[in-house]
Amino acid sequence: MRLSLTARLALLFAAATASLLVVVAVVLGQAVEAHFVELDEHELAGKMALIGNLLRRVDSPAALDALPQRLDDALVGHDAVAVLIRNDEGAVIYAFHPRAFDAPQTEGLPLPAAGAAWMRNGRQYLGREAAFRLSSAAVAGELRALLAIDVSHHQHFLDAVRKRLWLGIAVAAVAAALLGWFAAHRGLAPLRRVAATARGLSADHLDERLDERRAPAEVRELVEAFNGMLDRLQSSFRRLSDFSADLAHELRTPISNLMTQTAVALSQARSLDEYREVLGSNLEEYERIARMVGDMLFLAQAENGRLPLPVENVTLAAEARALAEFYEALAEEGGVRIAVHEAQPALAVTGDRLMLRRALANLLSNALRHTPAGGTVGIELARDGDEALLTVSNPGEPIPADELTRIFERFHRAGADRRDRGEGAGLGLAITRSIVEAHGGRVSVASDADATRFTLHLPLARPQPAGG
């Protein structure tokens, strides 16, 4: 079973808190224990100094006989203290709580000056042994004093402190885990909102957005990226929906014409010439549908980056002259003139010659359709830094400003009168933009009372290496 991120963070909080508190507890326990050892050593030293002071006053047999009474008086109220005094022959001359010494460690074995510890009857003792020589004229010899104090209460206190510390550590770890889980749960709330929003997404519900202001700094970038993705999805679905509607609208007319003409032709017997006329009209509609399907496939390839782009240098002036000659007959038929201004005849770009010619042809045919009789369609070449500028301009009715932003969309034709003129399906400008963008350029448009100008911005061709 894989733990959730919230559970992992909660366990991490608990482990970090417990580890820190264990270190604190160990350090604190050692400090308290060292303090108690210091207190016990200090008390041992004080009591041994007291005993030594009394023993040094023994200067006569009478004083030696009175020694036990003096020791009893000095040790009144010290129930945790045990004293055992022997003479140089090993005989006990004084005992105070002697049961504390009934242990193997004290039977004939001297204790080190620094002290020693032992257990007796479930109690722990800390002891020290010292020798005192009596050098008076009346009394001579050596007395050995064995001193012990009961330190069990210190150990009981340390055990109680350790139990409480471990209990506190356990409680603190659980509390840290709960607080960590709560903090992680609150902190990961934006991720849950992202998941909830993603689960509710559909083609009809792409307008939901996450509040970036409520997101913490760590996930704000994710929220911004998610909202950006939703914006792109919504825009793509809207374009797809509009494209489907426009496609159905555009195909409906030729298909309706085909069905109507075929139904009329089959309604009664016709002559051979009449059938030939109907088939010719149907062929025109089929060609219109075929062009539309071909243009749509071209746009689909362009949007998916599947257009082949052979690397060749294309001289824009030569392509402009060739297209002007090609459209010259159509222009003369409409009373329009085509003028090519070759201010920069040597401008060249790198790309596919046929695709660039198609882009320019779309602009030129569009300009010829909307130029009134007696007008002139101009093709101008210029250079702007590392870009080649090719502008196609024509006089006529200006395009409204609100239409300029949509003029390169599929099936869009600006103005009702523009829709009624010509045979275009509204894909030419979209194809032009796709071709130019595939070549690393862009298309701009400007329209006023004087003329409408479409400009292709294309990166200039790099010079070929010598001998290449």
C-alpha cells in the first residue's frame, strides 16, 4: 500500500519531532544524572570530613569510648547514611545502618577513594572508604571508616523523569503527526482543487478556473500552468466548434446545389445536351468541394508541423513578377492593373518556392476580387533589418477594425458584401498565414480609406558558404 503525500508528510513531521525530542531527552537525562552524582559525591565528601574530624579528636581511651555516641549525635536525621568503622585488627567499633554493607563488595574489599556503587535489598548505595591514623600518646593505631549513602531516591526520580519524557515524546510525536497531516492537508488543497476541476472538465465545461490568489507560492506556478492549459483547451475547442459549424455551412451550399440539380434532372426525361449541362454544373460544385477539402487538409498539416519545407533560396521579386504576369489576364478582364515595385530586387528568403508562391497568390487573387475597376493592385518589396517585407495593397472599401483581428480565421470573410462576391470559401488567408508561419515569419494587415495592405514578414536567407 502506497502512502499518500499527506500521510508521508505527517510521518515525516512525527519522525523529526520524535528524533529531536529523543536527543533532548538523552542530553537532559545525562545532565540530571551528572548533577545527582555531583550532589552525592559532595555529600559523601562532607560526611567523610565530619567523621574524620571526630576521629582526629580521639586522644584518649575515654574519647575512644565516647566516639560512638558522638557519631550518633552527628548522624541524627541522616537515615540515608550508613557508617562502618573498623580498627586495624578488623574489629567493628561502630556501625550505623550496617545492613547497607552486607554485600560482597564490602566484605574485606576496600572501596576506591573515588567511591563505588552497589545494590542491597533493592536499594542502591554509593560508598567511600578512608583510613585515619590515631597518633596520640594514649591511643595509637589505624581506624578505617566505610561510608555509604542511599541514592535510590535519585534513581527513582530519574526513572520517573525518563518515563515522563518517553510519554511526552510519544504524545509530541502523535501531536506533530496530526499537525503535520493538517498542515499538509491544507497545503495540498490547491492540488485537490486541480484534481476536482480536472474531473469536472468536459467540452461543455471548460470555463472553470482556479483562484491563483488563494494558492500558496509553492503551487502557484502549477495553478497558473493549469489555468493556462484550460485557456488553451477552451480556445481550441471554441475554434474547433466554430470550424465545424463553418465547415458544415460551407459544404451545405454545394451539396444542396448538387442534390437540387440532380433531383430536377431526374424529375423528367432530358435531352443529351441538358444532361451534359447538369453534369457540367455538378462538376463545378465537385471541384469547389475538392478545393475546400484540399485546403482543409493543407491547414491541418500546417498546424501539426507536417508541411515539407525544402531548403532553397527564393527571390521574392522574381516570384512577384511571375504571379503578376499570371494574373494579368484576370486583372485586365476586371479593368484592374497590377504594379510591381522592385525597390529591393535581390531580396531572397529560404523555404519552399511553391508554398511561398501559393501564399502570395492568395493575397493577389484576394486583392483583385476586391479592387474596383480602374484601380491598381500594388506589390512592394522592402527590407527591415533581418526581414524581407512583401506588401500587397489594393484600393477599395476598407475592412472594419473589428474584422481585422478575425480576417485570418478559417471560413471568415469580412463584410456581408465581401461574402457575396467571388468563389472563395474563406480559407485563402488562413492558408497564407500558415505558410508564412511555417517559414518562421508572420502576416500583418492594415486597412483605411486609401487602401488595404497585407504584408508578409519573412526572415532573409542566410548567405551560402563559399564553394557550397
